[in-house]
Amino acid sequence: MADVSRTGTNIDYEANRMLFRVVHEIAVRHAGASVPEVMAVLRLRLTGIPGLDDHGMRRIAEEISVGRDPSGL
């Protein structure tokens, strides 16, 4: 039973790593682009991420549009 919970944690960790890598890639490629442009890319690349709604994506897009990398990578 402990292995199952550890596996769940590893899956969450890997999902978060993938999310941060994708956000980092978008930030590098689209730094300085308009918020709507960045939002379109985020929607395309991050479809189906649990807990990431339009408001969260917009905050990420705003950071990227001013040249920041919100992934921290």
C-alpha cells in the first residue's frame, strides 16, 4: 500500500515537472509576445491540465508577455 501512495506522489511530481518544462519552453519562445498570442499557445499546449483554468493561464501569459519566465527554470 505504501508503494501505491509513493507512485501517486511520483506521478504528481512528474506531471508538475512536465508542466514547468512546457511553460519554460513557451516563455523562451514567446517572451514579449502579446498576452492573447501567449494565451493561444498556452491553451494549445496545456489543454486538460487539472487545476489550471483560464485565470491561471492568463497570469502565466502576462508574465511571459513582459519577458519573465514564471516556470523558474
